[in-house]
Amino acid sequence: MIFEGLAEKLQNTLGKLKSKGKLSEKDVKDAMREVKLALLEADVNFKVVKQFVDKVKERAVGQEVMESLTPGQHVIKIVNEELTSLMGDVQSKINFSSKPPTVIMLVGLQGAGKTTTAGKLGNYLKKQGKKPLLVACDVYRPAAIKQLKVVGGQLDIPVFEMGDKVSPVEIAKQGLAHGVDSGRDVVIIDTAGRLHIDEQLMDELVNIKSELRPHEILLVIDSMTGQDAVNVAESFNEALGIDGVILTKLDGDTRGGAALSVKAVTQKPVKFVGMGEKLNELEPFYPDRMASRILGMGDILGLIEKAQANIDENKARELEQRIRKQQFTFEDFLDQLEQVKKLGPLNKVLEMIPGMGSAKQLKDIDFDDKEIVKIQAIIQSMTRDERNNPEIINGSRRKRIAKGSGTSVQEVNRLLKQFEQTKKMMKKFADMEKGFKKGGNMK
Ligand code: GDP
């Protein structure tokens, strides 16, 4: 889980406050000492930690909180608000030019995930109806150009390149001209990274900037490198001036130091986060939702958006009809599993449900997606007839299905039983809903 260590400590500390009827000043101070340690351990910048804790303390020992009937909840609310504010309060969007194409320059050190992110960003914008062009200026990292071409090919987004013998400034210039000529409305420049920040790198980027006058310079940093990433952001911002940050590899970041400090240190917002290696795993960064996730309040809005982006609505509506008519079959079940799989690994999905991320009992359950694969294999081993009329699946058929799917008869039995129960439950829900609708309102 992202920010697991920090989330667990904060939730423990604040959970203790919640159970107290009244809070003394000492209670708050003790809790804040623990919050401070948790943040420092998460590799949050120490100045940022100090300011944060002072602010929460000042607000939390106020009269309103102390005299409140639920002072613990009040403190959690304050921590939530201050965490949100630390990360920039609102979601920062890309500045699109009123005169296309919008030029977005991606900068960053080698290995931060720049090239992957160029593809992800192109994909994200394409889904919003834009026509992006990717321009390959990373002439230093071996294979970066080829990588961008592969990514572009996968996403069906054109890639402009001139090999690695031409200067990045020239490629960027010609890339932009090509974008204009070919009617693209967003031009994403994948600039060259280096292993470390050096003068040559900055000069080159400054040249590209003055030549292209990009509408948006986004710095790509690796969140797993914690304060190093924040230092990189500070240097790039001083030398080049950036408009925002894309934090990659947040999916593997158990600490959260970079995400929590970068805005406070550089004054530049995190605009997007990378949540995995796949090209659809880039998400806009919402400070409020992130704060809620850290405090174990889940991220229902995020989950809904994920579902909307990945689930085929027509199919969902069709399915609803079938459930109502009690025609739900294993064919539909298989379809459903495909849709659920599109949401990403199950444990990531569960994390977004309030209380689930930190639920201890869930930690011991193996939510690897093998279970889904197994169920799929069982259903796929059924004939069409069997999928549509499971009641015909007798003993010998069960044996055959088990063999075909590489599972056991017990496993097949279990699935058949679960399926029957699910069907019954669905019918119940559908009937209940009908009842509500007839009654006019839900009393
Ligand atoms: P570049 O040198 O900055 O262009 O870096 P690349 O785009 O080649 O990325 C470096 C590595 O990080 C690759 O293996 C990517 O798959 C991986 N990567 C990039 N973004 C993410 C992310 O958000 N999550 C994870 N888990 N891996 C990522």
C-alpha cells in the first residue's frame, strides 16, 4: 500500500485520541510528538514537519476542539485539512494554451520515469480528446528514442524523432514545427536526462525553453527517492523554473516524504502521479483524496472515477437488465471478471475503500489476482451450454471442468455454489430496489 508506514502510524496515534471523551493539552502534545516522528520517518523534510506540527498543535489546543463532544475526531479533521493544504489544497491542472498546440516540456533525471511518463501523459490527454505528438529529445540515454517510439506505437500516438546525432534543441524546434504542420494540439517534449544535475543539462534545457516557450514545464521525479527527489525539484526550479511536478512510482512508495514535502519546499504543485508501469497508470493528483487515504478514510471519488474510465457503461446496463430478469449466467460472470480486472490489482482497489486499506484482517488475505485467474480458467473450461445452464453440470462434468482448468473438483464445486448464492443475492437486491421504486421513497 502506498505510504503504508506513515498511514499506519498516523492512524494508530490519532485512533488513540478518538477514544478519549476529553482531551487535555498534554494529550494533544503527546500525539503531535508521535505525528512528528512518523512524518520524519516517512522522510518528510524536517522544516516542513515542524511547520506542520506547529500548525496542527495551535489549532488543536484551541477552545473549540477541547470543548467539543468529539475532540479526537476534531483533531483528525484538522490533521486531514493540514495534510491537504501541505500538498497544495486543490488539484492543479495543466495550463492549456488558447492557441494550440500546447507545448509541454518534460524534464528530469535519468531513471525517474520521464519517457514512460511522456507516453502516459499522451495517453491521458488522448483519452480527453486531445491530439498529442511525442517528441524524442533524449539523445543521451541509450534506447530512450526507441522506447518512446514503442510506447507511441502501443498508444497510437505519433512520435517525432531525428535519431541521436542532432542536438536536442534542434529536435525540439523541428518537432514543434512538425506538430503545427500536422495539426496536433499538444506537443510533449521528452527532453534528455542525465544521471546527475549538471550545468550542461541545465543549459540545454534553458535553451529548449527559450526556443520553444513551453506552456508547461513538468519535472518528473521518482517518489521512492524521498528527500533526494525534493532536492532535485528545488534545483530544477531554481535553474529552469518549473510549473509543476509529476511524481512517479508512487505505487511503490511506502513512505511518502516526497509527495508530502515537494509543494511546501518548491511552491510548485504535484500535478500527476505515476501509479504503476502500465501506460494507463497516471492519475491527476488530488491533495484532499491523498490526505484521506493516508488517514484511512479511503478515496471513494477516486474509485468511482477509475470505474468510469475503465468500465463499459453499455455493458453494465445490459448486465443490470439481465440480473433483473434473472438471466445472469457464467458468461456474464466472466465478463464481469474482465471488467473488475481492468480496475487494476484487487489490493489497490481495496485500498481506496474507507477503512479497508488499514483493515488488519485484510492484510492476511492474499489478494493476489491468481484467484480471479483460477475462476476464469474454470469458467472457460465449461461449454457454452454449461455456462448458460449451470444446473446441468453433474458429477462427471465437474470432473472434466476441473481437469480442463487445472483445478480440483472441490474448487469447481465451490465456484458453482458461490455463483448460485450470488445470483440469489442479486435477485434480492433487484427486488428490494423494485420495492423502493414502487413505494416512491426509501423510508
Ligand atoms: P527515464 O530514464 O526517466 O526516461 O525513465 P523510464 O521512463 O525509462 O523509466 C524508468 C523505469 O521506471 C522503467 O522501468 C519504468 O517502467 C519505471 N516506471 C516509470 N514510472 C513508474 C511508475 O509510476 N510506477 C512504477 N512502478 N514504475 C515506473
